[in-house]
Amino acid sequence: MFEFGRDLRRLFEKARDSDDLGWLELIGVGLVEVEARQQSVEAGRVSCARPHDAALRASALWREHARRCGAATSLERAETAARDAARHAHNDDETIRATLELAQTGMLAFDLCGEPARLDAILTLLAALPPARRGDTAAAVAALHARLRARQASIAGEATALQEAAALLDAALHGLKGQQRPVEDDLRLDRAALMLEAGLAARDPRMLDQAGADLRALVEAATPEQRPLSRARALALCAAGMAALAAIADDVLARDQAHALFDAAADQFTPDHSPLDWAAIQVLRAERETLPLLVLVQAEALTEGGGLVLGALAHERRVAQETTRAGSVGDLSALLEIEAGLRRRLVRPSILATPLDWASDQIGMARIALARARWTGQTPRGLGLMLVEAAATAREHGAPSLAQRAERLARAPETA
């Protein structure tokens, strides 16, 4: 028994010393923070033999912590570590690697908090880099450039932009040649999300098949014993695509399959292992099915207060389901109570409130007005303008999924 324990510790130490940080998926967010702090201390020692590499690793660890919990301080520490790595660079390739770490932190900041200007700044930063001499470094630059363009295309929502971004992702994947597994997986997940979005919008089977192939490869490669978070992210995207197709075709079997995929994704880990991943899965589930209110309250609690896009989405879903419950039975007093809470947020916003929070509240107010109108017969006024402004604000600040909710409600309020 004791030999077995020692073998496990040796295996874990070997994983910790490797360049692949996939082993982090096996530990909770608290331990990720411990690892990041220890690595930052190591990188800052005068006796550190390889300060450049140590700082790069510290940056990656802090970024992983921020990805799991959305902490702004972790993003700042990741950026600081990347700048330290640039300071210790001895050649152009090391400078490029440090800049890539800095750029990835900026991209994560966009993913978490929106603001498309961040993407423009990162692309400008990449454009100023010298040519990379090493092939793997050049491939990493191309991969990050493609992922940034994919995010810009998703915000624009235009078919041409989506196709161009997909071509860049294809080229970047080809350039990696299977040599950088974590980068390749990120590219495949981004390509699957992009092709799924474009395929659903255009009703294009070829794009949907490509998305399905990428997601299948990701799920098969990510075992629950080794990479539970990667597996859950791919499963959640599979479920979202299946649910969207089920809604288009009104297919009950596909809807049940989507529910099963969501459940499989949620079962990969607990909320304290990766709070944002767990909350994101619940928000995706709530798009297509009614969840226990306690689940949505927990998802909102895990994501509020940090200016997160996911926080605005979780709040909108919680308000939507509360409104649906009250509206289905004509509980006007409950609708008034929900409305009063939203008005308080709008009149006295928190110092941490963002334009996305405002857009989320506007969507909620529109839902309440529509629910009340079904029982009172009074036609609500100004809802079209309210939802148009909410959608425009969401897109302007880099949250196309929130914008789509406002647009769907404006088009078909009875089914949104």
C-alpha cells in the first residue's frame, strides 16, 4: 500500500516537471493557485537557473487559475509573469514566446470579460513581432492569430468573416503537424465552436459535420481520468449543438440526447474543481431546459461581481426562468418582485457593474413586461427599442451570445 502511494507521488512529480500542463485538470482550483504561487516564488529567486522558462510557467499557471475562477488578480499576475519572461529573454524566439504568453492572457481576459478592443491590441502586438526562426514558435504564433480572428468573426456574426476565420484555423492546425497537443486541442475546440455557429446559421451540413468530427476527436482523446475539463468542454459544446439542432427540427430524441450530453459534461467534476466551467455548463443547459432554481442561483453566485460575461449570462438565465415560472401561473406579485430587484440594480448599480450587466437587466425587464402582458392584456411599450439597445450593447462589448438572446426575444417572445 505504501509503495503504491510513493509510486503515485513520483508520477505526480514527473507530471509537474513536464512542459504539458494537462495534469492541472486533475486538481481543484485551490491547488492550481498553490502551484501558481510556488512557481512565481521559484521564478523570482536570484538563484533560479532558468528565469525565462520559470516565468513562462508561472504565467501559464496563473492563467489557468483565472480561467477556472475568473479572478482579475490572477490575470494580472499572469501578465506580470509574462513580462518578466520577456525581460529574461536571450533571443528573438524567447521574446516571441514571452509575448505569446502575454497575448494569451489578453485573449483570456476577453473571453472572461469581453471588450473587443482587447483583441485589436493583441493582434497589433503580434504584428510587431520579429519573424520566428523555430518552426514550432512560428506555428504557435499562427495558431494564436487564428484564434483571435475567430473571436472577432464570432462577434461580427457575418458568414464571410466566419468562413475566413475557419480557413485560418484550418491552416494553423495544419502548421502544427501534431507537435503541440495543447495548442492543437484549443484550436480544434475553437474551430468546432466556429463551425457549429456558422453551420447552424447557414443550415450547412458540411460545417456541422466538421464541427462534429472535431468534437468527437476531442472527446475521444480526453479521458475522464486524465483530462476531465477538456472532455467536459467538448461534451458541453456537443450538447449545445445537439440542442440547437433539436430545436430546429423539433426532434424529441435529439433533445433527450442533448440532455444526456449536458449531464455527462456536468458529471466530469464538481463546482469547486472549476467554478466557471461548471457554471458555463449550467448556463448552456438552461438555454434549452428548465433547471432547479437553486442550480442557477449557484451558477450566478459563482460568476457575479467580477465583470464576467458568464456572470451576465447566468443572471439573465436565472431571471428568465424565475419569470417563466411566475408567468406560467399568472403570479403577478412574483413578477413585480423580480422587476423590483432589476430596477434596484439599474437605479443603484454596483461599482463592479458593467454594460453587460445592464444589457442582461434590460432583457430581464423585457421578459417581465411580456409575461405580465399575457395576463393583463396591456401591450408593453418600447420593448423593441429596449431589446435592440441591449443587443447592440452586448455585441459592442464582445458578448454575442447575450446579444442573440435579446434578438431572439425581440423576434419570437413566446418561444425565447
